[in-house]
Amino acid sequence: ATLGAPQDVEWADDGARLWLLQARPITASGAEEMSDHLPGDDHLWTAAFLNERLPQPVSPLGWSMLEGHLGRLALGAPLAMLGVDDVEGPLLKLWQGHPYSRVALWQRLYKLFPDALLPEDAARYFPDGDVALRSAPRQPTFGLRLVWSALRTLAREFHAASPLHNPRAWRRYEQKQQGALIRLAFREREMARASDPLEAAREILRESEALTAELLLLHRWSLLYADVLYSLARRWLALRHGREEGARRAAALTATIETPTVRLNRALAELAGHVALKEGRGWLAAIAEGREGEGPEGVEEAVERFLSKYGHRAFSLDLYDAPWEADRASFAAFLLAVPTAPPPEPSAPPAIGLPGALSALLGDYLYLREAQRYTWQQLLALQRRVALRMGAVWAERGALPSAKALFGMTW
């Protein structure tokens, strides 16, 4: 009632208090979450997995740049590793601008998972949350076909696929991407002086897409290990301490991981508190309404410092959606809604009771699970700027009505 519509709410319990992380209007009803028929086929589709990453209808350009990565790396490659070849037709589909994935692929991806290691959120991919449906497909099965397919994949992707090497491979990738972003941003600034600015833009986009593919290859494995290790930890703790206490200890472990999301949330709360202390909320409200003006002393500087580090973040993975640094009005409105209560003082890590090796490995993978979107959106922010520069060239030549019309085209 407070917000005027049903909300998709994310929350966390740190053992001392309940924290509201975000609330946003629900854009699809429960019936739309799982569709047993979309025009043109008789497959079963689900909006889960994609709807939280793309909550609004996606642009043609944004989807055409995402679909290949998602279909090939996130979904298609794991099926191939399992030796699955009985899924005919597309794995992904757009309906009324919203992306869906096939329930058939989730059945196969989770078919061989024992109940003890099945991730908690697997239920969202099946009608009525019935995970028993994963046993229905014929493939995959344990046997030589699975072993051969898995060994080929592991040989080809060893540093990404090895649970002991993946965190180190990710750290190397992060260093590589930061260097690449500096070089690509310099070339972006030089585009206006290029003999062919459109080809210069395409080359930047090609290189950034190659980085995206490398990022998602690493993330696919780190996400798998994060889910499996967390499921294993919960069950270990439940056996030793009981179900409720085991769940509390597992949740307490996640609260101790200093992820990019945790740092972002802390920085947001600090910025919101600073703005309120300096009586800058009126200035923010004016920015949110599209009116410019000078803020109280120190407020604008604090906002700029925040955006210099986190301004690449956006509310979706669609290239059409401007990051915070490019849409100050939306960011100002968002910041006005951030609670100004200071974050709690760091407390001593709670007693968890996991074996040391499992605890350390799980900590690495819980961090990597959260780091992926932060890093990916750095690439997306660059790609969006370059795409708009391409659109501006075509608009100047009369080929497009405006630079943003580029988002109506496919890659």
C-alpha cells in the first residue's frame, strides 16, 4: 500500500536487524512468469533467470548483443558439456519485448544434480517449483558420453573450469579488462578524428564483445561453484547444528564477504547520509525533475566522487538503459529513496563451523558471484557510449532521426 503496487522485494538478515535492499514494482504476474505457450511454438518457457537482469522490455540492439552470449556461453555450452543433443529449437525467445528461456534446458542442466547439491533457487525454473520435473528428459545420463564431453570441455577451458584455478583466472581477467578499458576509452575519444569513425566504433565494440565473452566464460563456472558450494555448506551446517541454526550460520557467512555489491551499498548509504546532513535533498529533487542548480557545499563533489567509481552501474543489462553517470535525473531519484541510516559497525565474524578449506573456497566464489555484474557493466557503459557516437554520426548524415534510434537496430 505504501508504494501503490505489488513490489519485488530483496532483503537480508544480518542476525541483528532486517535490511531492505531494494523494492521495485512487479512487472509480470505469477501467470506470466511461466508460459506454457508463446506464439509460434509449443515449448514451455520461463522468465526466471532473465527477468531480474532485464526487468523491462529489451531493446533490439541490447538483446542482439546479449542473446549470443547467453545462448552460447551461459546455456548452450553447459548442455554440450553434458553431452545433450536432444533439445531442438531455440533456447531463448522474446515475447512482447521480454526474454524467456526454455524450461527444457533447465531440466537437463539440473537433471544430474543430487538433491543434496541442488541450488535453492532451482525451483524457480520449473512450473509450481516442482524440481522433480528435471528427471523427465532422456539426457543427460551418467556414462562414457558424459565423461568424454566433460573432459573435452575441461581441457579446453581448464583455467576457467578448475575450481582451484577459476578465482586466480578471474583476478587476471579483471586486471586485463581494466587495462583494456583505458585503451578503448582513449580510442573512443579519438573516434571523431578517425578517417572512418563508424569502423573505429565497430572495432571498439568487437574488442569489448570479446572481453564480454571471456568474462562470461569465467562467470559461468564461478556461478556453478558458488551454488554448489553454498548448497554443500548449508547441508553440512544443517547436519551439525540443525536446519534452522545451519541456515542462520550459512547466511551469516555470506554477510562477512566484502563483495562489490556490499561496498556499493555501503557507499550509497554513506552518500545518502551525507546529502541529508548537508541539506542537499532539495537539490537532488530538482535534479530528479530535470532542473539544474548548484547544490550545497560538498554535496555535488560527493556525488561526483561516487559516480566516478560506481557511475557505470545501471538497473538492467540492456544497452538502451543509461548507467547512472549518463542519467543523473534517474540516479538522483534513486538516491533520494536510499535509507540514510548509517551502516552498522563491523562486528567480529560469527562462528560458522565449516571446514577451513570449504569456508575459504566458498568465500572466494560468493565474492565472484557478485563481482561479475559490476565488471560486466563497465563494458556495457563503454559500449553504450560508443553506440551513441555511431548513432550521432548516422543522425548527422540523415540516416537516422536521432542517435538513440540506433537502439532500434540489431547488432
